[in-house]
Amino acid sequence: MGAIQFWLSQGNTRFQLPVNPESLRINSPFGYEDVSVTGLGEYSVPHERGLKEFSLGSFFPAEYNPVYCETTQLLRPSDYVNHLEKWRDSRKPFRLTVTGTNINILVTLRAFSYDVERAGHIGDVFFEMSLKEHREIKVRTTKLVKNKAPVKRSPSRPAASKPPAPKTYTVRSGDSLWKISAKYYGSGVKWRTIYNANKKVIGKNPHLIYQGQKLVIP
């Protein structure tokens, strides 16, 4: 087995070319643009390297022969052809790896031709193929952040004011609920309001109040 092996793979399918090509032609273009500048002449402006192209030819043997076969794990010639045509028709890249070199690259199958049989090679399939380097398109994505709707806040309510503490009044000599009502409310007719708030102190008779009693004025 030679030190150089040609491998093709896509997904879970991977196989070695059973017979190494006599040669592997590689075209590695480099882009230039010729620009004419008024008064200065013509200049070459370099661009990025172009995609590499690979050309090779060999055959898929119907039977193993140690003279030229690089592997004993042979597929049927039609299986090799089917894999390559399937990859070509899927328009998805596959990987070309050549051991002993720095070639380990994604490629697409651009041309594939083969002869089903040649004189003296019954069952063998001779082929030629052209491969081209595949370069993934990297698209930058920008995440748009939607503006959040403003939060509607209900107007704050003023804190409820605490009711004023009830006033107290100490009964003096000659007082009556009528007089006390007139003093605090401007009229004696609200005397019953004072009485209802102080029944426990005054008792059952609202007309009997005594000096020194402390009454709540609601």
C-alpha cells in the first residue's frame, strides 16, 4: 500500500479510491483587477485567492489486484459511481483528503465522466473528475431588540390622611351637653353626638353630667 491515499467522504459515507490517480492537477487562482488611473497608467489590484480546482482520473477495478490496488476493501465499481453521482446531484459538498499532503478540503463535483468498460479491463470503470473547493458563506446576523412597550402606571394615590385624634373636654361646673356642643360645633343641637360618644361615662341620663368628667368630642 502506498503512503498516499485518496479519500472521499460525506456524512456517514466514506471510501478510499482503490487505485491512485497517475497525477492530481491543482489550479489555485489568485484574483487581480487591472485598474487604469488617469495620468498614472495601469495598476493591478490584488483580491482574495480564488477557489482551488482539482482534476484527476483513475479507475474502479472490478477485482482486487495487489499490483495497483491501494486497499482490499473494494466496493463494486457501480457503487463508487452511484455515490459520486448522488453527491453531485445533492449539490452538497464532500471532503477530499489526500494523506501525506496538506489536502483536506471541502469540494463539490463539477464534472464526472466514466467508461463502463475498456478492452482488456472487463468490469472495470475508468473515470475522470473535476472538483472545486467549496467555501461556506458566512452571513453575519444581527439580533434586533424590540422596544418594550412603556409600562402604564396608574397615578399614585395620595396616602390616606389619618383621622385627627378625638378631642377631650373636662366638664366644668354649670356645663351641659348643649353648652359643650355649642362650644365645639357652633350649635347646641349636636349635643346627642357628644352623648353617643360618651354613654359609658355619662350613663343613661344625658342631662346629668358632673364636674371633672372627661368627655370625648368626636
